[in-house]
Amino acid sequence: MSTKTIRRDALVAPGPLVTNLVTSSKHRVVIAWHRHATLFEFEDALFRTNSAVMMPASEHPKALHASGKLRTAVGLVASVLRVVEEHPSRSLLVAGHTDTTGGDESNIKLSEWRASCVAAVLTGDADLFVKVCHSWARMRVADYQQILTWLAQTHGWDCDPGGIDDQHGNATQRAVNEFRKAYNERGPGSRDAAKVTPWGAASNEETWRAYFHCYEDALREELGEDAAGVAALRSKLQFVLPRQKVGCGEHHPKEAENHDEFCSQTNRRVEVLLFERSEVPAMTCHPGPGQCQHQTCELYDRERFRRRVLPPLLSAKRWSARWDADLARAEDTRTMTVETPGLPDGVPLTFTVTQQGHGVVLEQAVPSGGQRAELVFDDWDHPASYVDAGDLGRDRPFEEVRFSFVVEGGGRRVEGGSIVYRDRLHLQIELDDGTPLGHQPVRVLSPWGTRRTETDEHGTLDVDGLPPGGASVVLRERTLVHLDELPHDWFGDDEEAATG
């Protein structure tokens, strides 16, 4: 018996190609059924050794990620919130990691605090953020020096400490004081957050709460949302239960596996993992806080899970897509438009049009331009979708046919709603002497079924709601008229039809 192995990824229409199978022989086909996780990585540049504080950016706030996006933590948080909104079936897990310097027990705790810090910004939990960051056991002078540098470069505040040297000198204290002044006069303290005392410690609960509100301001700007809009996005977060966040310590490094006491910025990270509901791993490897039984971990088992890292979104602002009308008929051309604020020009955006109940009828890529993209569509008739419902009688309408579209690109997915195809038949039927054929029974034949109706007293036949595929009107067992070419044999003889 021969054995052929197929990856799960190959199970897409029209199906995987299994070659070299001989007839009259036994074969076994094995599907390599890896589960999938996608993740955003709060990468090495955002955490320091022995610190759980999530930096707002790298030490160089203008530095770019490989994707072309600025390397900012709030940009990653914004990306997570927007992707969850556009993929509501996904649940989340926040996993913290360390390098292999230090003891196993202390690294587990440190990784849990890192995960907590990211989760706090993701969920808007200021109390948790302050709890993580204000303790000298989990933060360093260089952490708030870097936050002050970020605010000086991005906000123009006079709070630059003059370098990040992990030493709290006069320049750093002056920067803290200037931060407090700017925060109260131009920052969140001047609007919707409590003011801070003008002169105070560089690291206490009040100061770290102020830093958190600066993160919140940056997040709103990244998303293009106000406070209510951000709260609405956060309400859609669904976490893996029973643990929203876990600490994996040093057990799943990205580099130097099985190398103890290896100081690695790459391994100091937090991952926000997203799963479809059927893909969620068993979390028995984390039976409680401070516990990581890495030998039984499913998620980081390469034989069970395939993980895909998502780069920061090129734009996390709200996108919208729409048809230019609610209704289409046979000769109509309709335009699909997607508005993409914040997206650079030239990014490929794929429009996928689906006839509901049938499947995809168009897939085409269009480059973005002017923070938008458009595509015209007029391909309404798809014979493979016809479903003949038989005799509909007088009261039952033809089946409603809808077309919907989605746009994907730049890491985003946005739905464009639907449009109804509804054609109309309007005939005036009379004899050649001008006599109207009033109150005559008529059948309207469509690939979707047959409607029975009659003309009014003036010989008028008016039928709305025709689906694609055209129709034929039968009067006195004769086909009176065809509307479009119909792909099946029609009843009657149109050569003997009455005029109309």
C-alpha cells in the first residue's frame, strides 16, 4: 500500500493533486492537519532585560519595521484591535517571553508581567498598567527615559532627557518636570484625564498613569477613533479561557534554542496570538500563575501548530466599503468603492464579489490611490446559480438574488455590504386592431421558477423582482416574448404569438 501525505493548506478548491497513484492498487492518503495561529509580535525593541515595561517605540521612534510601518507598540495594539473587528470569530491569547539569562522561576514571572503590560494597553486597563510598571522590580530608569524621548520627538514637548543611559541625573529629572507641565497644559491632563502634580517623582503611580494616558492618546490617533470608538473596539475582544495571558518564560526562544544564559533581545518579546474558535489550543500547560509546563505545550509544538506572524497594519484607521446603489438590473454597471484612510498609494487591494448562495463570481486586484480604490461590476448573470423553484403560483415572489463584496489588502479585510438584483418586466399587450388583452392569464417563466399572473384591464403586464437570467411570457399556451436569451427549452411557439 502506498502512502501520500497532503498538507492541510492544499485542501482548497479544486483540491490537491495526488500524482502517481496506480489503479487496482491500495493507497492511503494522509492529511497533515496542523492547526493555525496568527500573531502580532511585540518585538525585541519594545522590552529591556529585567523589565516588563512595554516601550512605546524603539529607542529610535522614527525607525521603520520591515513592513514599512513605524515600529511602535501602539501601532501594534491598534493593529490587533482592527484585525479583531474585521475577524470577529477569532479569540486572543497574550503570551510573554524572556531570554535565557536568569533563573527559570524568575523568568516565568517576568514573562507574565510583560504579557500583563501588553494586555493592559490592549484592554485599556490603566490600573494593571500602573501595577506592572511603577515597581522598581519590573522597570528601569531607561524605560521612562525612552518614554520621555518618544514624547519629545512625537509631540514636540520639551521633555528630552538628553539620552537613554539608565541613570537618573539632573537632565532626566528636568525632563520629567517638563513632561508633567506639558501633560497638564497640552496633553491628556488638559482634556479628559486627571492632572499630575507639577513637581514629583519620576516613577510613582501618578506618573505611570500619566504615561498610560499618553499611550491612549497615541492609540486613538493611530486608529482614527475617539475614546468611545476605541472602547467599542475593545468590547469585541474575546480571550482564550481560562487564561487571557500567560508567561512562557525562556522555554520557547526564537534563537539559540537549548542555550542557557544567552542574552537575546530577539527572545524578549510578547506575542498576541489569534485563533479561530476550532483552532484554540488546550492551555493545560499553564495550570496556574507562575506555572509553565512547557513539555506539554501544544501551541509551540511545531508538529501541531503552524504560526504566521502578521506585520503591523499599514493603516489601522477605519475603512469603509460600499456599492454605489442598492439595486441593479440587467444593463446596469455598478461601482464598488473602498475608502482607505492612512493607506499609501499603490497597495494591491483585492475585490472579491460573491453571489449569495452561489459563490465567488469575481476576484480582481486594484491598486490603492488617494486613500481609496474602485472597481466596476456588471456581471450579474451566472447560469450555474439558477435554482428552479417550479410553479410559484400568484403570491410567491421570485427568489431574491444578492451580490456582496469584500476587499482585502494591507493586512485588512473590509466588507462592502450587498446589492439586490431586481429586474422588471413591463408589457402592453394588445391585438393588431388595438384591442387590449385585459385580464388575461399569463405565465412568466424564469430559470428560477414560474409566476402566474394576469394583465390588467388595459392589457398591461407589470412584474417586478425578476432575478438574473431573463424571462419568457406565455399567453394562451404560446410564448409571447423572450427577455434575454434563456438557457433552456421554452414552452410554446413564439411565431404564433400575439403582438405586443
